[in-house]
Amino acid sequence: MAQLQWTKTLAPLPATERNFSTKLSYDKHSKCVAYGCGKSAFVRSLDSDFQVQFTGHGTAKVTVVRFRPLAGSNYLCSGDDQGRVIVWSWLHDEDDRSNEAVTGTSTAIKSEFQVLSGPITDISWDMEGRRLCVVGEGRDKFGAFISWDTGNTLGELSGPSKRVNACHIKLSRPMRCFTAGDDGACVFFEGPPFRFAASDRTHHDQGKFIRDIKFSPGPGNYAVSIGSDRKIVSFDGRTGEFIKYVDDPEETIEGGFFALDWFDEGSESHKFATSSADAVIRVWDIESGKCINKWSLEKTLAHQQVGVATISENQVVSVSLDGALNIFEIGQHSPIKTIEGHNKGITALSTGPLASGSYDGRIVVWGSKGSQSAQMNNYQTNTIAAIDNENGIATTSWDNTMQVSGEVKHTFAHQPKIASPYKGSMAVVSVENELDIVSCDTGNVVTSKKLTSIASAVNLGTKYVAVGYEQSNTIELFHVSDLSVSFTLSTTMRATPSCLALSPSERFLAVGDVMGKILLFDLETKAVKTSRWAFHSGKITSMAWRPLNEEDEEEEDLIATASLDTHLMIYSVKKPMKNIKQLNAHKDGVTCVAWDGRSTIFSGGADSCIKEWKLILD
């Protein structure tokens, strides 16, 4: 049976927000890191393309993901900006390469609770993996202690008067818990059942935010809090009493702290790592109060370190404000590895080599090792409308420029609205309905024309450039050599055209509309070839014809289509009623699709993921 088989997923980076910390969680058993990006929670390996995507939060933005702190456990807990907490599990089956059966991962929801009325900011498991401390923002309360399976209340989280940014339950008995928030208070709880024991409001500066707090591993002799006041405060892990400031006179701190994590050395744990806005990761010794190691990145806004997690006794992983994951090792002055990619929805895609663009203007070129060799560039400042990689990476963006590898080749008089690349050229329609065909090499406008109506779709080929009109729902084809020569197809679309695709020989033109219907036109007869491609239920966002085999003189047959309905489909010209479906390919819709050869398809989605599919025909 013909099918699309999932091969791999290039996972996105953690979602970040300026002035807020990003929660990272690391699991030493699976050697994976967990975080939220958009409306999904992700578990990804730092050494390979392995990843797990959990989409159970629906329309809510995932704010925190935490591993259950039990060896070998595959349970996680995630919270979102609507106050909901979900405990879920994931399973990863090893690939059976003997029969070429590629198996992916599956997730299952174990429990789900509405805990707060506002965003969840942090979650902490207890040492037994049975209790949860959930904190955030709400109308009547700022957190709760609950059991993970039933949701029963295990105490009262009273004391905080504003949004709580962090919480941590001590991973040993007697059980203790600390919370820290925007009111400048570190609140100490004893339990279970957990109850208010003490509150410290004097050792962090008034009016500053405390962003993170954690107990030391093992017996939990210490607890450390950090905040935007650039102070590190040490508490007794058993009583919650203030011990001292961790302050090295020889170390100048030029930015507020965002996150911290301890190096797990059992009962001898006395080192912890901090990330700060001055783009520095520091390792501190709590007993001596000295900074014993640090790694500095270039002091730019994108390099602010907003999250950190320890991997081993001498390695840490941090997240920059631009989402990049940096792996540092004690003894090395620079990151031993930097993992780059997207953390916003994909808007443009091209293959050979694989390159992608997102709506924040980021361009990523993916190397032969996938997510491990990605290189990202942020020289565009707005949505990437189209990418051409015939000679270098040429991109057209809503920031009014066309750039090649960071060099501005052309500046448009009006903002580009839609664009279509083809072998070193790009057809661009601006908001003022100017159609320009621009050379990607030189940036010169080869030819241009003022359109008579508002355009909603464009596609460029060797002979023709096709334009779909928004108000009349008609399709007009211009000759590339002379834009004054054109013809309009007699059949009018039932809805606004949203996507056009000329076949490789330009005999056929596929036209998709905002209702999910696709008409196939035969340009030799200018008549409708088929109108039976109507299995999508949402706006057609992208279409790509399967490349022809140059050795065999076969006719064009297959076309891949992407839609806002989250599905990826392949239609056939020869068998119009047959199709290959890949349902729920991307959460929130598939935005672009491209072929790499005759059997490999790449798709990009609003979930910031890029997925590779293998086409298996009968």
C-alpha cells in the first residue's frame, strides 16, 4: 500500500521571552533535555535527531516541562499559560533496521488538572515522584501542592503575594519546599502536608524579581536563590534560615540572573551553575563563595543566557535568548557544541541543501547531520516569504529586502506580500500589486508589471508566471519573456486562490484555494483536467510537484499538498480519486512542503518543526 513514512523530525529550540527565564529539565538516564516551544512540549537528545513532541495542551502555550526524578522513569509533567498541568509519558522503540521498519515515539496522557487561573511558571516533583508543587499566576492563589495521579491537595501554598517564578521540593527527607517570586520573597514550606513555615523578604532588593531557587542534591543542606538584583542568597535547606550571600569580590556581574542548577555530587554537592543577562555562565562554590569557573559569550541581546541545566559533573547546557542550546565543559573556554534551529513557525522551505525560514526572519541551513549541524542567521527582521538556494541562500522578506547570505541585493519600494522562487529567480508581488521578477544573483529586476487587482498567490516557472486574484478568484498567466502577454483561465475558482504550482514541464497548473479544494488545469487546452482533489478541509498553504526522472520520459503525476488542516497529502494526475494521506502531520497546520529527490519530502509547520517523509509506492 502506498504511504508516507515518517523518517525524522528536526525539533525546534526552546521558546524564550525577554526578561523571563526559560525552564530547562535534563534527564541523565535518557540523556535528553525537555522544554516547551509554542503549543507543544518537546523532549530531545543533545547528541542526535531523536525527539518527542507532546501536543496535548491544545491551544495553550506550554511554559514549563519537568522530568520525573526517578531513574528509568519516562513520565513528565508540563504546564501551560492557561493554568493546566498534564502528566504524560513517552515511549521510544528502537529502530528495527533489519526490515527497514522505522518506528517513532508515542505519548500518553496519565492525568490532567486545572490548577491555576493564569500561566504556570514552574513545576517541581518530590523525590518519590508522587507529589507536585505547581506555581504561577492566578486570581485567588499563586500555586498548589497536589498528587500527580488524583490531583488531591497536599497542603496550602500561602505566603506569596505576587506571581511566583520558581519552586523546588527538596529531594530528601524531611521534605521541604521553597518558592520565589516577583514580590521579592523566598517562602519556605514544611510537609507533607505542606504548610507555611517562614518567609525571607529582606535579603533580595525590594522591587526586584527573584527568578529561580533550588535545593542542593542529596541531603539538601543548602538552598540558593537568584534574581534580577544580581544577588545569590544561600539558605539552610532544613530550616529555611538565611546563611550568607555567595559573593566573589573578584567577579563582576553585569546582568541579572535568570536560572541556576546544581551539580549532582550526592551528599558532597557544593557547586552550582548560574545563567545571567551578561551572557555569562558561572560555576560557584557555595562553601568558599567563589566563582570557580565561567564561560562568556559575546555580550549581545541574543546571547543573554536565560536558562541552564547541569548534564554531568563537568558539563552544563544553557539556552540563549535566541533559543540556541549551548553545551559547555569545564576546562574549555567556549561551547563544545551549539545546537541551533527555529523556535517560531516555518514559512519557507527549500531543498538541496535544506534551508528554511520562519516568521521572525530567521534563516536556518541544515547540514548533513540534521539538527546537530544547523546554522542559523538572523539578518532578516521579518517574515521570510520565499527561499531560493540555486546559488547561495537567497531570501525575500517582509522587511522590504532580498538578501543573499546576509548581503542585501535588492530593496523593494513596497513591502513584498507573496513570492515564488525558481532556479535563481524570484517572482515577488508587493502590497501595491507590483509584480517583479528579480534575479537572485545580481538583485536586478528583470521585468515588472503593475497588476490590475489584488493578488493572493503567485508561482514562477520557465515560461509562465501564474497569478491568482483575491477578489475575482481568477487565474492569469503571464509570459516570463514578456509580461504584457498574458491569458486568463476561463474557469473561476469557488474561493480565493491561496497557492499555485506549475508542473515541471509547465503543462499543468494546480490551483489551491482557502477552502481546501484544488483544481488542476491543462495549460495546453486551458481547461480543467480534474476537480476531484478536494480532500483537504482547510486553506491550501503549499504545493510541490514530484521532480521528473531525467532518464525516463514519463509524464508528471504526483503532487504533494500542505494545508492548514494539519494534513499532508499526495495527489495523482493519472488517478485523481487516489491519494496518499498523512493526517496530523504538523500541529496547527502544515505551512510548506518540498521534494528532495523523487522519494523524500520535507514539510514545515506552524509548530516550528521540519519533518522528513519517505514516499513508498506500491
